[in-house]
Amino acid sequence: MAGSALRSSDEIPGPILVVAAHPDDIEVHCGGTLAQFVGQGKRLSCVVCTSGNRGTDDPNVTMQEIGARREREQRAASDIVGVKDLTFLRHDDGDLAFIVPQLREEIVRIIREVRPRTVITHDPYPGDGGGDSCSIYPDHTTVGLVTFQSAFVCAPGPLFYPGHLREGLQPHKPESLYLVMSANPSVFVDITETWPTKQVAIRQHQSQGRATPECDREMTRINGENGQRAGVQFAEAFRILLPS
């Protein structure tokens, strides 16, 4: 499995679009791979569907305050990874399942604008407990499913969101989706070289407890276990899905 499951980030074609549910999802699950894309000069765009504006256990913090803080943390982490194209859709944390039609139109529009060959997003069917020892959170599965749907309907023809065509946005079909948080990954990317960058980027998300020794140990364990499965020191895991 180690030989057949290991893939170099050089083999993943750009442009690349990452669609994530919350601030910190990107760095935690694919930050090392993205840092490699940046080093390879590939065009990389990241979209965060919420600002994580309910991500706190402090009842005295408002949604606006925590959302603004988490956006600042995400921008700091993106700067470390090298991501220049970062978009926040600013939907409410936890409520994405209630706005699926709107979210799908937004993601289709972004796909037609960016025209990625590769899309990275959450696994809509992650399996038992999800990957990376993370619990299944509704926003993650919603984003994964809607992004998959968007990649599928984005290409067939003009009757899917015809207003886009009037704006000059043409149909486009990504070649593949790389899904994070899957219990059944099909490929691993060696991130040993960019592991230190990923660690520093994750630590920017202080509001989520990411700048702690406990988090460092957990991230080291998860990425180390992925690395063992792939025959390298550290790796990130993906399940490949074709939008067809």
C-alpha cells in the first residue's frame, strides 16, 4: 500500500481550488501540500465558507468578534503557507446545511472563475468517525457534498446558472477532487519537507487551541501515522473522487 498510495504533489495539476468550511480546516488537513504547491509556482485559490463565528466556548464573545478574530488567524496562516488568493463567504458557522442552493451557486461561480484542474475539499462521506480522528461536523459534510455537486453541474451546459454565461463565465469541469478528512484515503502526499511550515501555520489559530503543546502532539501523531502508511515521515491523506 505504501508504494501505490504515495503521490508527489508535483503530480497534482494546477490551478488548484481549495473549498473549506472553517478557518483552520485548510492548514490542519492540507497545509503541507499547499505549501508545496506554492513552492512549485502553481496557481492556488482558497475559499472558506464560514468565518467560524460560533467557534468559541466563551459566552461573552459575540459572533462578530470571534468571526473577525478567526479571519485574522486564517489570513496569518495563509501568509505563512504562501496563499495569496483567499476568499471568505462569511456564512454563519453551523448553518451551511440550510443554505445549500445559495452555497452551490456561489461555488459554481468560483469554479467558473478560477477554472481549477484540481479541487480540494471535505469528504462528503468520510466514513466511520471521519478521517484524521475528527468527528463528523455538519458544515464539513455539507461543504464536501455541495462542492462535489458544483464540480459536476458546473460543466454540462448553459442552463445551470445561465446568468454566469451572460457575465462571461463559461462552464468548466475540474479533473478531480481531493477529499480531506476521509476514513478511507486513496493517496498520501509526502509533506516531510513542508511539515515545519504546516506546524507554524496551524499555530496561528490560537482561538481554537491550536497553539498548544497538546495540539502539536496531536498533529504530529496524525501526520506521522499518515506518513507511516505511506512509507515517509509525515504525510497528508486524501481520497480522490472524479466529478462524473
